[in-house]
Amino acid sequence: GNLSRGDAYNGGDYNPSGYGDNFDKYFRYLYGGVARSNYVITNVERMISEGANATVATLERIIAESRTLRALCYFRLISMWGDVPYYTFEVTSDDQVSSLPRIPIKDVKDSILADLAYAVDKLPNTSPLGRVAKPGALALRGKVNLFWASWNKYGWPELEGFTPSGAEATAAFTAAAEDFGTVINDYGLDLY
């Protein structure tokens, strides 16, 4: 069905004692984004392997856009729930995903960064309105690293089993600064 404005948050609230407990639609719609991204990635990879009537670079760009969207969805998921189920396959039945275990947040974060590394490599410097380009993927990767650095520096007491690491914080702050600096300095972008 169609989403109305704010529907993903409708009826949700933030209550630290029940961390993320009422964001049911947000959770569902983010996994809907993951499922759609995986569908596109799987089928465009099939098109490449079958020699579709399109350039490989064009098809890889579509995969890069989809991997950026998947990375964004998973980033929002780990920001709310920490350890979450993670999958990259095309879903053909609910049974495939209904009992997937939660994966440690670090593994999901590493997969997010792998998606964004692919996107940075394959996306053009500029894109038509409404499509992601390399600076967008770099900015998202910077944000993921910034959050990871902050969680590691300041801790995340709501997430059971999360152990902060000063070394991981420093490495992630450095990576974030590099990506943000690249976006600011190398693409001639103006805010207005």
C-alpha cells in the first residue's frame, strides 16, 4: 500500500527504558527497503552475468545505488536496535527471513561500509536529481563512521553486550573526517 507522510513513525515513541520498542512500522519499512534493494541487486547481477543489452558500467551503477539504499536502511536499523537480522538475498517467502538471528552490530556496520565502498567506487561524481552520486555515498559513509566512533568513544549503555573501543573510535573518527573532507573539498558542491 501507499505510505502517508509520517506513517513509518505513526504511533511510535522513544522510551529509553523500552529502547525502540514502539517503532514497529519504522522497523518493517526499513526491512522493506532492504528487501527491495536486495531484489534489484540480485536481478541486475543476473543481467550482468547473462549479458544483458546494457553496459556493465550502467548496471553496476544501478547496483551501487541499491547498495547505498540498503546501507542507509541498515544504518537506521542499527541506530535504533543495535544488533539486527542481516541478509543480502532476494526474499521469495517470509519463511526465509522470519527467524533470522540478530547479527552483532559490528558485523552489520562492516557490511554497511562494504556496500558504501562499492558505491563510492562505482557511482559517478554527479547524478540526475533524485539519484545518488559519489558524494552522497561518501557522506553516508562518513556519517556511519561518525556514529560508530561516537558509540565507541562514549559507549552505548542501552545496547546489551556492546563494548566500546577507544582504538575503534579513533579510526572511525579519522575515516569520517576523511570522507567529509572529500565531500566538502573535492566536488565543488554548494549548500545553496
